[in-house]
Amino acid sequence: MAKKSKREYVWLECSECSGRNYRTSISVAEGVPKLELKKFCRSERKHTVHKIRRK
Ligand SMILES: [Zn+2]
């Protein structure tokens, strides 16, 4: 029997302007990972730190 993977769709939210710019799926089988990613923010037109934001 295949193992059911616990995945959840989350937003990547800009830490500077709180814009939700990216959508991604993460594995929540062992808790929500603390991810901080440098992503391009379209509204600010620069790279900022984006954090996971659950619904
Ligand atoms: Zn931003």
C-alpha cells in the first residue's frame, strides 16, 4: 500500500510588503517547515525574503 503523503498548498508571503506572490506545496508530515526564501517581489521589483503562510 502506498504511503499517503501529507502535502499542503501554501503561500509564500513577502516579509516586507506582505504580498502573497508565490504558491507552492510543502510536506507537512513532520510539521510545517520554517522556510525563508529569497524571491522576487513583483510589487517592489526586488528580491526579498518570503515566508510560508498557511491558509
Ligand atoms: Zn514585497
